[in-house]
Amino acid sequence: MKITLSQVGFLVATALFATDSFAVDVNTGDYDALPAGTNLAMVYLQYSEANDFYQQGERNKGYLRTEMSITRIIHYTEIGGIVVDPQILLPYGTVRGASVNGQSLGSATGFGDPIIGATFWVVNQPQAGYVGRYVGITPLLTLPLGNYDRHHAINIGENRYKADLQIGWVEPLYKQFSFELLQDSVFYGHNNDAGSGDQTLTQHPTYEVQTNLRYDFNHTQKMALGYALYTGGRQHLDGDYNETKTASQQMRLEYQQLFAGHFQVSTQLIHDFNVQSGYKKDTGLNLRLLYLF
């Protein structure tokens, strides 16, 4: 299927963040409940590069480089005997050199849409196995406050509300091995300044499953091999299906190291495969710096 010039800007504007931010991806250990009174300050530095753009599973020549940072603040408290962690995420980043089939789409720099939410641990058994057994429920709300210009093909903000219900389960397996299973359901508000700038973008819910096979060398070092599946998310512009939806898979490899009991560094490598819509990340590097106090 050939993508025309009139389609390119809209497809990229909608597909760019459909592949990057339809759910909040997790690092291994994120669903280990910490004691009430604990605080976490984190900075995520994310880099990815893509050389292919897909529409309905058909590969098109394209390029995209993203450099994102996210500041995340978490406070652990207790409500009615349940550990809860109110949190806020503030994204900022740059998209460079976006193109499809040789047609340049420009670049963008600015703040993304902030996210607020909290995890409620309905199962909190830190003595089970080596790392504990946990089940947490996390409602998250994305606010349309990021940089968005309807006249630009590329934007950092999405100009719409999003509600993400995430459920995480950590289960001990054998000795220092454990399994992490997470599921996201994301629901989208309308973007009334999409397409030509006066059209309405609607999107069906998207769903994500994330898994990690985790090994804790000790209480300061851990590694995980992860997999993620993304599906759903058919998009319509003024009621017409625009041949864009979410369908891709991703592999991850992560290593974490805790220093002096307070400072943790996490490094994660990612690679997309079987992408049906949007840019395919050939190479991705996520670095997280965490301070516990």
C-alpha cells in the first residue's frame, strides 16, 4: 500500500506516540512494594532509533530518532492497611529527523503529557520466596498539557486524555528466580484538533501484556529478560478508519545495580519485532537513575 503525502503527516502524528506512550512500561522490580514512608526520585533517559515505518503490516522506508527524559516522583504511604504509592511522571524530549518514504516530517522538542496515579497493593507478602509475592493495581491518568501544535506533523503531546489501568503480579519461582506479569488497558479521549487541525481523532482501547523472567543475584543486583505484546487501538478520523492500529511485540534485557543502599542504576535494551503500525525500533536504550530516601 502506497502512503500519499497527504496521509503521511497524520499517520506519523498519530502513530508516533501510539507506539511510545499508549501504556506505562515498567522496569523489573517496580511492583515490589516498599515500606510506607519511603520516597523515590527517578530520572529516565530513553533513546531509540527506527529505520522502518509500518502501515497495516506493510514496510515503508522511514527514519525516526527519539530522545526522551521522564522525571518521576513516588511516595509510599498506607491507607486502610494497604500500601499505596501516589506518583507523578513529567516527560520531556526531542523527536529528530522523522521521515517516511523520503518525505521529511520535521522535528519536535518540548514537554510531553504529565501522568498522575498510584499503585494499590492488594497482595503484599515480602517474606514469600526471595523477593516476595505482590499484586498491585495501578490507575493512571494522562493529562493533555504537553506541547501540541495542530499545524505540525510531529508533536510531543497528544492533546487528549488517557486512562490506563495497570495490574502487576510478582510471583516467586525457584530460589532467586521470579516471574513478573503485567497487563495494561488504556482508554482514550478524543483529540479534536487532529488531521487537518479541525478533525476529531478517536481510538479504541489498547492492551499490553508485559512479562519478565527475573533473577536476583542478591539484594543489590538483578537481571531480567522481558517480553511485551501490544494490541488493539484502531483509530478513526471523523469516523473513518485510518488504517492505523496497535500491533507489535518487543524484547527487553535489563540489569539493575544498587549502590550504598540509596542509588540505583537500571539499564535496559529493547528491540521491536512484528510491528504492524508505526515506527519499528531497531535499537532502544533506556537508562533509569533512582534515588531512594
